[in-house]
Amino acid sequence: MQISANKVVMLKYKLSNHSTGEQIEETNETNPLVFLYGVGSLIPEFEENLANKTTGDAFDFHIIAANAYGDHDPQHMAMIPTNIFHDEEGKFDEQMFHVGALVPMSDNEGNQLRGKIVEVDEENVKMDFNHPLAGTDLHFSGEVLEVREATEDEIAHGHAHGPNGHQH
Ligand SMILES: [Zn+2]
């Protein structure tokens, strides 16, 4: 059975940084990716590269950042006064707020977002609110483990059910 709309696909892959070769993520037979194909749940170009493949087929392709999680946008960086991070005693906790730390924040509208600290000086903490993979060209390689017909429920819900899919 070939991968096309309304099929549930199970696959394993290695995701690495296409430019540096550094591994970012790996799934395997015991923890595969399972998804309903063609409903836009994954990066569109990722799905396009899998079209018509079948069980046992290997894949190896890359997706440039702009077509994956987007380019790194300097507008999504912010300088935040250190006093925002002060504890009740007016102290800045350097242990907690170090470069590289991920800190839960909320914007003016109360939306939760996670920022990564990229710089700390006397007055400001520079934070990056881009997606962690923004600006990264992604390289995927792996193998299709299973392709099956989606059930009516899965099509109605817009996602795969069963092991490694939605459990409900
Ligand atoms: Zn469901």
C-alpha cells in the first residue's frame, strides 16, 4: 500500500542538522512516528517527500529552514530588564537564569511562550522566542515501517489512533 491521503503511516527516522550533521532527534521501531497522512499535521515538504512510498522503503532528504520551522527571525528576540527576573528579595538568580536556559514567559496578551536566554548583562536579559529549530536546515533519513488504510474515526478526527497515535 502506498502513502497517500487517508493512510496512516508509521515510520522511523533520524533528524539531523543538514549543515553540521549534528543529530537532533531519533525515533525507532519501539517509538515510531505514527500519523494520518495528508491532513497537514506535519511539515508539508516532509509529507511530500514520502508520497507513494510503501512499507520497507527508505528515505533520505533535507528541508531548508524556510520550509521547515522558518528562518531565524531577529524580531522574535527581546531585551528584558533583569528586574523582571528578581525574586522577592530583589536578587537575580544567576543559577536559574543562565545563558541557554529555557524560561516560561507570557506575552502582553497572556499567551504562554518559552524563551531561551542568549545573553545576560547588568541591565538586560536577551531572550530568543524563535522555535528551537528556526534557522536550521533539517535532514531526515529513515524507513517506512507500515502503511495502512485510516479508519473512519481517524479521518473524522484528523489524526491516527492506536499505539503511538492518539489514545482516546
Ligand atoms: Zn481521535
